[in-house]
Amino acid sequence: MFSDKGLINTFRWIAIAEAASFVLLLIAMIFKYGFDQEIGVQILGPIHGMLFLAYVALAFLVWPKVKWSFGQLVIALLLSVVPLGTLYVERKMIPSDAELLV
């Protein structure tokens, strides 16, 4: 279905999209509770939820491919509940393309 590199690249893009959706959802929550405008949360909530679930599922799939320890997997999962935490995972915990070729 996916090559290892393709799976890892998909995980990278989902991590970036999840971080962006998290920030947008936080902004939408300010509008919901500060200005009584719920539409942003109604739209972004399900989008963020789907991206979050995809991130968690893909984290389990890429875990053996990137040779994370169990502790590193736990860190990657915990960072998914921190705003922009998945960007740290994408930048610092995933090997670069050059490292994937080895």
C-alpha cells in the first residue's frame, strides 16, 4: 500500500496539518467564548479530531519504521495534546529523507 518512505512522509504532513488545525481551533474557541461565534468550532472541531486520530494511528504505524523506542512513541503521542507539539515530532523525531535512504 505505502512504502516506508511514503508512510513517513504522510505522517509528516499529518503532523503539520494537525498542529495547524490545533492552533486554528484554539483561535475559534476564543471567538466562540469571547464573541459568541460558534461556527469556527463547529467546522474546525471535526477536522482537528480527524487529523488527531490520523496522527495517533500513523504514529503507531511509523514507530517501527523510524526505530523509535517505546518511550519515544509515548513522547510523540503526548506531544499531540500540546499545541504545536506535533511540529516538534515532525522536525526533531522523524529522520530526514537522507537518513531514510540508509
